[in-house]
Amino acid sequence: MTFRAPVRDLAFALKTVGHPELLARAYPDLDADTVQAVLEAAAAFADNELAPLNRKGDLEGARYENGTVTAAPGFADAYRHFVEQGWNSLSADPEHGGQGLSKAMELAVFEMVHAANMAFGLCPMLTQAAIEALTQHGTERQKRLVLPKLVSGEWTGAMCLTEPQAGSDLAALTSIARPDGQGGYRLTGQKIFITWGDHDAADNICHLVIARTPDAPPGVKGISLFLTNKFEVKDDGSLGGRNSFRPVSIEHKLGIHGSPTCVMAYEDAHAELVGELGQGLAHMFVMMNAARLQVGVQGVAIAERAFQQALGFSQERKQGRAAFADADGMIYGHPDVRRTLMLSKARIEAARGICLTVGVLADLADRAETEDERAAAQARQELLTPIAKAWSTDIGVDVASAALQVHGGMGFVEETGAAQHYRDSRIAPIYEGTNGIQAIDLVGRKVRMNGGETLRGLCGEMAMTAELLTETPDLAPVGRRLAAAIAALERATDWLVGADNIAALAAATPFLKLAGDVVGGWILGRQALAAAGSDDPWLQSKAALARLYASQVLTLAPGLADGLTESGADLEATKAAVLAG
């Protein structure tokens, strides 16, 4: 289960995605040498400290005993080193102790962390989300006393939404926060599936919890956001007594065993309001959207980890007579195995590019020079976020499954480790909003609400790339196939905007896949153009990956567009196939 962080791939992706010229103006100190130095240092930590703990975390996991949770073996020490080296504070505002680097840079670092040890990466990932929520909506006291500790990593953050009766339907939650008469609240209720909700790796754990006040209206309008800390935070910043909430168990899960997933009971716990009463869902969405993008990065990361292991296995496993002479008889020399691996590589690079593009857009939405540039970046970021989360995590599962297949029977036994990657990958399409919910968000809020304007603008930009590809001799097939795929996406968008609600919802998941496939092809096309004319074999391979993706993925786009326009037509009629009799 050796792992080597893909530093060169990440550096090239950062150089080619989004609008690098705008980002360079927004972050003038973030030059190529700085990017390389940060990536290499993060890679050393991921390779040497986190990756070796991954298998032990899977086998032994976090432990729950006597009402407390102990992190998986080695995780607490690794977290302390993670904090000491400054990896927790990369993109946070220097006003609160952060380093002020770009969001895209942070995502690149976290891809290596998640790939090395996905269960570990969940802890600082959720802290980053808590930082964003308190930065935007925290009170002066919270920003003064809590936020710097989260930025430094001395304390960790947890996101607490789900209840036994309220999963995706947060309007059904029943946790209640009663005013205590002193400006604070007393929080009572139970939350489930709380990632790193309790552990022994940090001095304090800050829970951001959605709950209702006694007089709140029903539904989502009655939801508010509260901060409750494992240990009281005094006015001088020191820690006081233990708060009255605790874990009552941890879940026994398919994967990510090293990440403690807690059932939390709040029993009249001291809490503070975050933001405004009744705006809890809107405030929490700041945290959720940050986490959704990070989960997309997890999909890329677990795909990269699984791919590396399968590639290594294919170059060591000798079976049958190989067709390619350069493989020395190993299964890497079988065309079907090589096609599986190289298509996986192309899809990983496409997903990586999508996620980093969203990171760049987040940076530009914050720091671009003009209001128009900031607004355009914000609109495109919102459009691509559900694609980054859902499409990339689907790629993670698909590539992990393909990697297991490359191992054959050896992949189906736990000793090789391929099965762990598949098990770990499977949660990413589920948490932080299932991929079906991401698809509904895409078609409902991001496409239909503005008549498809933002997506059509992106299609226009992608079409210009397709034209450039068509004019480049060895990339002309990519350009033609990308142009046809863009036309299919535009046709599907036109249909979606005019479709009725049931038809649009039924088409949501295939529409997101179509959009992700096309945007992924655009990413690979841009990278191939950036590498064109180079004598470096590694850079020359970018054209080959783009051609492979275009032939194997983009050619399917017209059929996807045809199918999604009819996907809802027979849903009512087919129910008799399962319900009749």
C-alpha cells in the first residue's frame, strides 16, 4: 500500500485550470516556486507520516470506551505534527492567524492528505468548514476567542446536522436551544453521523449545531445555528469545565474506520448563537459548501490512491502472454488492463481539474479586481460545486472499483489493501448531501432558476477551447468530440429549462453526469493545449490522455442527452413491474 503524492500532476493542474492570470494578480506572492515548495513539503508529510497510518487506522479504527473516543493508533500524534507544520491554516485570513494562501492551493494540499489517509483528513477538513462559517457569521467574541484556535488547529470543528428522524430533510429536526436568560442558550437533542465529534487529538472540539428555539416557526425557517464547545471557553480564552454533551457511541461502518463517526447527546449544553435567529440553514450552508468541495477532492484523492496501487500491482503481477512487449510479461501488458488504468488516470485528472477550478473560482469571487469579475466567478463557482462534489466522488468509486478489478481475486481479499480503498470511497457520494441531492441542486437552483444562462456561458467558453483543439493537428479529434459533447449539453440544457418539474428531477442525475463528462473533457483539452509542442514525454502524454477520454467518454454525450430527456416518461408506468400483484 505504498503511496507517492502526485506533486507534478497537482502543480500542472494548478497552472492550467481556471484563470491563472487573474489568480496571479489576486495572489502575487504565490509564484511557481512557492507552489512547488508548498506541494513538496505537504507531499513529504503525506507520504511519510499519514500514508503509513492508513492501513492501521482501517484495521484497528477509533475506539469508544466509557463515554469517550480515542483516535486510531498514531492519529493523535500525526494530527499534532500536522498542526505544528502549519497545514491547518493555509487559506485562513491572516487576521485570525492564517497564512492567506489561495483556496485552490489548500485543496491541492488536502488532496494529498486525503489520498494518504482519508479517515485522518476528515478531521481537519471539517475544521476548515467551521472556520469559513465563523469567519462569515461568527460573533465578535467567537472570532476573538474561538476562530484563532480553529485556524491554528489547536481545536477542531464538527458539523452537527443529522438526527435519527432528520437526514436530508433538515426541516424535521427536533433539537432545541432554549435561552438561558444570560445571552446564551441551553441545547438539548441528539445528533447522529457526527464525524470526529469526539476524540483525544485536540484540546477542545467546537460543535456547530443546527437546532430550534422554543418559539421558532416550523420548517427550515425555524432553524438557527449554534456553537457549543466540549470545554467552556472563558472570556480570557482559557478553557473551563466540561460541557454537558457527550458521545453515546460510534458507528461501525463499511469504511473510513479511522474516523470516529459519533452519536452525540446534548443535555442542556451551554451554547451560543451564530449569526441570526432563523438563518441557521443559510449560515450552515457556508460550512456545507466548503465541505462539499472538499469531499469532491476526497473522490479525486481516493481514486488516485487506488489507481497507484493498481498500477503498481499490474507491473508486478505476471499472468498469461502480454500483448505489449514493454511490460516484460506483466498484466500491464494486456490491452484491457492498460485501457482500464489509463482511462482511470484520465478521469482522475479531469476530476482534479474540476475541483481545483472551483477552488480558483472561490479565490476570484473573493479577490478579483472588479465587481463584475467577482460576480462572474461566484456564479460559476456555484454552478460547478455540485458537479465537483458528485461527479468527482462517483469517479472515486468507479476508479476504486476498477482498481480492485485489476487486482483480480487478490483485490477481493483484504490483505492487498485494494478493498479498503473501495470501502473508503463509497461514503463520499453519500455524505455532505447525497449525489442525488447535488444533482437536484444543479438542475433546480443552478440551471433552471436563471434559465441556464450561467451554464450556457460556460459552454461558450468550452466551445472556444474545442475550436483551438480542432486547429491543433494531433488534438483535432479531441476538439471535434468535445464540440459534439458541448452541443449535446446545450441541447439538454434547453430541454431542462422548459421541462416540467417531475421530468427535470428525473433527469437530474444523468444531467449532472453529462455536465461533468463534458467539463472534464474541457479540462483535459486545456491541459493538452498547454502541453502541446513539448519534447517532454510526460507532457506529451497529456494529449494521449485527452484523446483517450474523448474517445471513451465524450463520444457517449449525445446518447446521454437523448436518454435524460426521456428518463421520466415511464417512471409512473414501470412501478407496476415492482408493485403489481
